[in-house]
Amino acid sequence: MNNIYPANSLNIERAIETLQNGELIGLPTETVYGLGGDATRDDVVAKIFATKNRPNFNPLISHVTGLEMASKYGVFDEIALKIAEKFWQGPLTIVVPKNNAGVCDLACAGLETIAIRAPNHPVAQEIISGFGKPIAAPSANVSGSISPTSARDVAAELGDKLGVIIDGGDCIVGLESTVVGVFDGEIHLLRKGFFTAADIEKAIGKRVLTPSLNDENAPKSPGMLLRHYSPKTPMILNAESADEDEVFLAFGKVPTGVKGAFIQLSESQNLTEVAANLYRAMRNADLQNPKTIKVAHIPNVGLGEAINDRLVRAAGTI
Ligand code: TXA
Ligand code: MG
């Protein structure tokens, strides 16, 4: 594809110029690829929503180089500071009260809070620091579809709508960042991700509140639509068999009841490997046009919680 550019210094410069011109880029991060634009400009953020076909009430994450830049745009209390110090740069987003320093209202969907993340991907870091302002970036897929974990995936989702996609290799994490909100001295888990509530509790020494889906009063992440991250093919979870016209996503040994094609999520049953492979596997399974995508049982422990969260949403069984 001629809009995919390898991440050398010339092309990183090209990406920065594209952002300065108010245009969008496909941007690698360690979690998934982002559809990035100037977070301070309403017209640019509107373009992000239009390109993704995303409902406007969904606020976006502002990507920064680190805490120094983040502090200009969000109000970090002691707890939020501690979380940023422990987990940045990395696959964790912190929602804090917004400072009126320039991130546009549309990026925050008119909320008084702002979601901020400092990715640890070196290419993302170079682009943000060269641009010098926060980059609003949702995952670079059409709303409701599977998040892209390679530059090719971005091109497959949005290629004709994007002039510049920077190829920073396959995403190492493969799942969107963990999102926590820090409000009124409490930490709320808003989206499961690479870092678990237990990881955060251990590092910060404070309880992480996990909102129940049934709790009306619990703070929610507006982006947590029930059906999300979906392939076009129906999915069935916790499967132990699959017919010839189905594709099986395996976790270790492939059961004898699997008659057709399978894609291995992790031969050695390593959950980090499953996370990194999951979206690619769903995308590839979808491309084979099977009747159903069957998925092996993935243990719901540690990173398995975030993996199962995405699987349940993809299957629409929540
Ligand atoms: O890993 C990631 O986070 C990727 C990469 C590109 O950085 N980005 C990503 O963005 O997943 P997106 O837009 O698909 O998800 C943003 C999430 C949504 O669940 C949204 O509701 C939540 O962050 N969010 C953003 N601002 C918020 C706010 N002010 N309050 C609560 N949740 C917020
Ligand atoms: Mg997304």
C-alpha cells in the first residue's frame, strides 16, 4: 500500500507535518494503532469521528510524551501522580479533571474530565514530542470493528481515508490500554487492559474500584459499548469443537473435535501472547468467511480478564 510509510526520521517528519496541517495519521503504539490528530482542534477531532463513523459522545484519549506534558492538560492529584509515575510510559490511560489548557471540548466529548496516556512506543513518542501537542487517537478502525495491530490492518480499515500510516511494526501488547479514572480520591477501573486492577493496587497500595455493569451510579467509560471490537462473523466462546465451515481460535492443544481451520492464539498457553495475537486472529478468521468463529476457553485470571472482556464484547454475549 502506498500510504504505509516505514518509521524512519524522514517519514516521522512527514507525520508531524501532516498533523500540523490538521490532517490525520495512522500511528503505532504498543497497544493498538491509533487514528491520530491534533487534540487541540475541534475541526480535526471532528474529522476523527467522521473517519471512524464513531458516535460523537465517545471521548478520546489525548496522547502525551509523559507526565510533564500531561500536567498541562489534566489535574493530577497525589494518587493520579503516583499512578502516572508507576505506569508511564505504558499501556495505561488516566482520566482526571480537565485543565482548560487547550485540548478541545470535542476530544473530551464535552466532559469536565480528560483521558490522558503516555505510550511507550518509541515512534509514538517521537511523533508526539516533535508535534509538541497532545494527539487525540482512538484505535484506527471503523467504529465497532476490530482494533488494528499492524500498519496493514490500519490500511485495511481506513486506508483510502488516510494519507499517512506510519509503520512501527506489530503491536506488542495487542489490546487497548487499561483506563482508570481518579476522582474524589478514589481509583475507578473504567476499562480492563494489560495492567490489571491487582497490578495497580499492588503498585499504589490502594483499592481499585471496579464498577459493576448493573450499578447505575458507578462512573462509566462512555466508550464501553456492549458490543464492540467485533468481527463480522458470529463468535462462540468457550468452544471445544468446530465444524469444517467454522474457524477455531485455539489456546494450546487443538481439541480433536476441531474439524476445520484453526488459528493458534498461544501454543504455550501464554496470556501475553494471546493478547498480542487476539485481534489479528479475529481479523484473519473473519477473512476466511466462516460460518462461525469458535474460541477456546481462555482462563479469566490476570491478563485473561481483559482478553475475556474483549471476547465477550466481540461475541456480543454480555
Ligand atoms: O490503547 C489505547 O488506549 C488506544 C491507543 C491508540 O492509544 N486508544 C484507544 O482509544 O483505545 P479509544 O478511543 O478506542 O478508547 C478510549 C476509551 C474509551 O473507552 C472512552 O470511553 C474512554 O477511553 N474515555 C476517554 N475519555 C474519557 C473520560 N473523560 N471519562 C471516561 N472515559 C473516557
Ligand atoms: Mg476502539
